[in-house]
Amino acid sequence: QVQLVESGGGLVQPGGSLRLSCAASISIFSISHMGWYRQAPGKQRELVGWISASGITYSADSVKGRFTISRDGAKNTVYLQMNSLKPEDTAVYYCSALEHWGQGTLVTVSS
């Protein structure tokens, strides 16, 4: 079992950046994949990307080149660096691992 706590959401203008954090209650190196998902109002939850225990990352086409997933093993934390944000990136962002979910953090991109 793992507990996940996201942080870092907020209001940002189009073209701006935010970094989300997901702190895990266990070693992230023991988790095969940690994923970032998002759910926009009225839409289904979608995969943003993931990072494997070996450090391999994957990003969805919609965010490729703008979003980057990284990690800090010493802090058991995974990050989602979001650059060149667009209004369509507005959503609640969730961290997921071992079939557990965090509480989500809201990102609003608006001028």
C-alpha cells in the first residue's frame, strides 16, 4: 500500500510554467511505474505520462515537448514540470502508483 500526496497546483497564465510534486510514502524505486493523470471538467481522466523504477519516462502526445517527468529518490518524490501551459491543460492532476491515487491538485491556465 502506498500513500500519495500531490502539491504545486495553482493559477498560471498561458505560456507559463508550474511544477507539480507527488510525494510517496514508500521508496519510489520499489514502484514499477508512477503515473501522472489529469481530468478536465466534463472529460474523462487521461494519462499525462509516467516514470518507471529504472527512470524511463513516457509522455502523452498532447504534452510531449512541454511536460517533463522526473524524480528525487531521496525524497521519494516524482515531479511533473509543465512548461508552455495552455488553457486546455486546465485540469485536476493526479499521481498514481500501485493502483492508488493521490487527492489531486488543480491547475488552472487562464489570463
